[in-house]
Amino acid sequence: MEFDDEEDVVGQTVVRSFLVTGGRTRSEVQNLQFETLVELNRSADVQKLQFEKLDIARHVNAQMSISVAEIAAELQLPMLTAHVLVSDLVSDDVLIAHSTATSEIDLSSLTDIRAAILSL
């Protein structure tokens, strides 16, 4: 099935992702993960935002703190599109990204967990 740049599909307007992101496929914020929690910067001027960025800012404001993956799912945006747009909003100080904790689980711990589950 081919789509024009904008086409009505099941009552919704579809706009190609590369138009929304300005052709970018990578985030400008290097440490922004899909599980990174973001919140609205209360001092940010959201009046200048348009379209998807405004939708994201409103949604984040209503949720207080939400991950990039949840934004993509709840606003029905492709994951990479949401990642690029949230990155833009973080770069513009509209959203505040909270550091994502990195944790390493060693193989022996995973083996112990697996054994415990299998014993149930």
C-alpha cells in the first residue's frame, strides 16, 4: 500500500516521519534512552511549539514524568520519531531528561533467578 505525504487512514491524518523530524533519524541528545524519564520544564515557553512537539509537551505535562517509549506508544508515534522529537525538546529546554540508571546484572545472578523460577 502506498501513501501520499498526507492521507486519511482510519480517521487519522498520516504524515511521513521524515517530515516531522526534518529528515533526521538520530537524536541530538546522546544519553537519551527509550526508558529515559522526561518532565516538562515549568519555565519553558510552550507557546512557540507546534504540531507533534506541542502534543508531546501537553502529554508530558499531564503525566508529570513519562518515558520516551511511553510517549511513543500513547501518542501513536513511531519510536524513532518520538525519540528525535523528545531529543529536540530536551535540547530546547522544554523537557528535562532524568538520567537513566545503568545496571549490570552478572550472568550468575541471572542463572540463579532462572533456577528459582524453574523450581516453582
